[in-house]
Amino acid sequence: MRRIGKIRVDREAGTKLCPDCQAIKPLDDFPVRGSGTLYTYCKVCNSRRAQEWSAKNKDRKAATNASWNALNRDRLLLKAKESHYRRNYGISRDEAIAMLEAQNFRCAICDNGVSVETMVVDHCHGSSRVRDILCNLCNISLAPLERPEWLKSAMAYLERHRSAG
């Protein structure tokens, strides 16, 4: 084991000493910086230290986060959209855009133009299977049609009022 600065690293054995918990751990147990160097503390100790720092510096952390969020608004929105597609439809946003391109940027029902910003992924609520890309109006119009009892009631309603008019 050789010393690099004050930290003990054994490259041959692939281990490093964490100065916080005093345990010799595999190098995989240490986070890697963007520069490719290892953090001083193991992942467990590093996480604990970060939580302790955050608890002591709530205002500073909130200000830093707010500043970063303001500078990276587009990145955050894109991440939220990607998460939405994965969580709700089981596909990536890029896969949804590819579906829209395959439909020539047209709604699968009314054939009106649909943009990436206004596209709606239609899916079966029972099986979660993705069907096609629709415009918002067609997607909203499908919801009651998927409930046969509602459709029967709506037809009866219209019939009752047809004779009154």
C-alpha cells in the first residue's frame, strides 16, 4: 500500500483506506470525480458527510440549488419530460418523437398536424400499451368512448332531448 498525499491507496490490490471509517475498501466503493480521481471518503461516508453538511447549511444549499435550477431550467424541463414518458408510457421521449415522425407529424385520428410540443401519447389504460400519437382534442375525446356505460348514457341523453327540441 502506498500513500498518495494523506490517503492510502493500494492499486495492486485495488483497495483504498477511508480516513473516516478507517476501513480498507475496494476502489469501487469510492465515488469518482468528473476528473477521474477518487473521492477521499468511501460512498457510505461521503453520503453521510453530505447529509450532515446539508442539515447544517440548509439556507446555503437552498440558494445553491435555486441558482443552479435557474441556470439549467431547460435541462430540468427536459429531464422532467423524459421522466414523464418513462413513468406513464414505458417509452422514452425520443421514441415518442420517432412515432410522431412515422405518422408524418399528423394525428392518428383526425389527421391534423401535431408538433412535438403538443403531441399526446395515446395508450390503453387497462394494459398500458402505447397505441399512437394524437392531438390533444382527439385524446380528450377518446376518454369517454373507452367507457361503454358512459357512451350508452350519453346516447340516451341525446335521444331524450332530441324529441324535446
